[in-house]
Amino acid sequence: MDLDALKAALAASPDNIPLLMLVGKLHEDRFELADARACFDRVLALQPENGEAHVAVARLLDLAGESSQAAVRLESLCARQPKLASAWLLRARIALDEGDALSARGFYDTAVDLDRAQADDELFQAILKSGGSKKVAMTSAGTFKEEEDDDDGANPFEGMDAVTARDLDIEFRVRADIKFEDIGGMEKVKEDIRMKIIHPLKNPELFAAYG
């Protein structure tokens, strides 16, 4: 998108929150962190509890090497807005970077449970390789522990081939009701769809005027 055109639109409408978020993200993508921070801070001045703006600021802090401050902000945000999936996902990334695979798995599972669109296979595989291979449960102290297995680890279908399954009349079905938010990964593709289809439909006048 044309950043200069969007900035011109923002100059004409400085309190437009969706436009501020969009311009801020474009600055972030160019690693213009100070300009991006100015946009997100402006959103928070207008709307102090805008969760996505808080996540964006934490993301900028992490990019700037201030991951501890980002983690503190996200912990507070998740306490205030526990259903904000994007905050939990960013916490998972930061926890993984800090070598805490257990917490990373807990944060990741929470994010995906809240919003399947947050699923990121690359991040999940990295968590698994770092030791977060089991599902975890949150303790009363707000930390995570691995869930206990509720069986003896035996697989009741181990050794069963396709013929055996057919003989037992086990039916396998393929879901036909998969929605956009059920698809994990492919974040770049989904972002292209959002920018080229979803956002233009939601903001037709803005996209018609500024391309």
C-alpha cells in the first residue's frame, strides 16, 4: 500500500483509529519503530483500552530488544483482557525466545483456544522442539505445569490397518465446514486476503480514494 497516501489521509483525519493502526503497522513492517510507536500511542491516547494497540506496542518493544518490558505489559494486558488472543500469542513468542518452552506452550494453546486464526505452525513446531511437547495447565499462581496423562499411554488403535478398520465398520469423515479462522499458519496469505479483500470491503471509501 502507498504509505504516503495513507499518511496524507491520516493528516486529514488524525483521530481515525483504523487508519492509525494501519499506518503504524506499515511503519513497523519497514522497521520504522519510532513512527510506528507514535501511531499506536496516538490510538491509546484516544482509546486507552484498545487491546490490539497495546499488543502492537509490546511487539515494538520486543523488536527493540526490550522483551522483559514487553512481557510485563502483556501480562498486565492479559489480566485485563483475558480473551485477547493476539496478546497470548505474542507472550508465547517472547517466552520461547527467553527459553521458557513450558510457558510458551501454555500461552500458545490459550491463544489458539480463543481464536483458531492465531494458529502458527512454525511457532508451534519451535515450541515442541524446545521442550513444550505436552499440553499444560495453569496453576493458581498463574504458572504452568504439564498435564498428567489420564491413561497408561497405550494407543487403542495401534497396529490397526485400513482393512481392520473397515471390518469394524469405523467411519472416517472429512469435515466440509472448515472456515477461514480454522486454517492454521499461512499468515502471509491470510494477511494478503485481509488487505486486498476484507479491509477494502469494510472501508470502501478509504481504499477507493487512496488505492
